[in-house]
Amino acid sequence: MNARRMGAAGAAVLIALGLAACGSSSDGSGDAAAEKATGKKIKIGTKFDQPGLGLKKGTEMSGFDIDVATYVAKELGSNAPDIEWVQAVSAQRETLLSSGQVDMIVATYSITDKRKEQVAFAGPYFIAGQDLLVRADEKDITGPESMVGKKLCSVKGSTPAQKVADKYPGVNLQEFATYSECVAGLVSKAVDAVTTDDTILAGFAAQDQFKGKLKVVGKTFSEENYGIGLKKGDTEMCQKVTDAINKMIKDGAWQKAVDKNFGPANYKPSTGNPPTPAACS
Ligand code: GLU
């Protein structure tokens, strides 16, 4: 191998090392980057575009769901570098689980009876509520009732979109694939408001590019119990994940993750948090 070739090989190794370090996002303990892969690979579906919850920036993942997932994975025997993050948009979550493309979903995923027909859930590990995001100068929109005849954006396959379709038929519901698309539509005035969980909306409103431009209405009208989605029927896995959630709440890592990820958006979890995970059935 000539000197130039060796240089290139060396550079490739350095790049690979750099990527590995970036991929090992923090689990709240602060030293995840120093962790070694255990060889026990795990595929976790999450959001890539939700600030404060599940956000991919370059190769780095951050957010509350990322910290919860990283903690749970570790309890299952996989360190941060063993995690392969897979983008799981709302409408794809059940398919990703049932087809085995991911081992679990940690993606602002509300536990519902309808979803339980297709997948299993451990949790809840957090309780959020549906709210509205509007432009900062908006005065007329104060709740879902004031959206009649107006364009309201939400995401396909999400519980907030379903709720609007069921309960507020006079609203002009626009269903996009992701919340970041909805928020772009709100800024460009293609839609009048965005609806989903208050956690997600607060995360967007606090982004530098939206500061002073968007506001959360602040009147929740649902209870969203976030669960970790698992393949239906895997009770043993459900029990292990439930034990991990309980441990995370007990040892303070849950609160640390809340402060770190929701603090910047000034989002305060509602009473009822931290929840008590349900028994696996
Ligand atoms: N928590 C709601 C749901 O599971 C809305 C957020 C989302 O779409 O991820 O559908």
C-alpha cells in the first residue's frame, strides 16, 4: 500500500470512530460516548424530526424518547453504540413492529385499544395531552371548537388526527406525514393551526427559527399515554421493558431526562407524571 492509500485508510478509520462516538447519544448519565458496543444489536423506531423528543441532527440523536429508549436498551443488554435508530413516522409504527423491522418503538406513541389489536405496549412512561399550535399573532383560535371552517394540520395515523376527524367534523383537517411538515405549513400560512401532543408542539415553538413566531394555545383536550411499542404477544419482552421503565423512574434518570429535554422549551409535565406503568398482559 502506498503512502497515499494508507492516508486514506487512516482517514476512513478516524471517520468511522467519529461516527461511532456521535451515534452513541447520551442516556442521561453523560458518559454514553465512552461506552463500548456489546454486540447485542437492537433496532429502535423513533421520530427524527421532533425537537425535545426524537431529533436526528447529522448522526446525533437527542430527545426524551431517545433517552428513554437508550436507558431501556441498556437494561436489555445493549449499549448506546449497539442501537440502530430507524425513522418511524406515525402511520408506519404498527407495520414496522409487526414486520420485525424494529424491535421496539419509542416515538410519542400513545397506548390505545385500537393499536393494541396489532401491537403490544409497555408503559405508560409519560403522559402528554393534545393541544394546538398557532402563529404568534393569532387571536381567534382558542381551542378545537374555534377551528370550524379553518385548516388544521395533523399527521396521518396519529391519535390527534383521529380525534379531530371524529369529534370536530366541521374542521378542515389536513393530514401530512410528519409534524415538521405541518409546522412548515403553519409558518407559510398553508394551514391555520397544527394539532398534536403538547410536548411536540412546545418543542417546535422553542426552536430558534420559530421563536416569537409560533405559540402553543395551552389548553389540552386529551390524555396521551406514551407507551413503548413491542411486537404483539411478546410478554417476556414487555415485562423486561416495564421493569426498565420502573427503574428509570425510581433512580432519577427519568426526571433528569425530563429536565434536560423539556427544560429548554419550558414545558412542564402535567400532574400524573411520572405515571405508573401498567401490568403486561
Ligand atoms: N401521541 C400521538 C400518537 O401516538 C401523537 C404523536 C405522534 O403522532 O407521534 O399518535
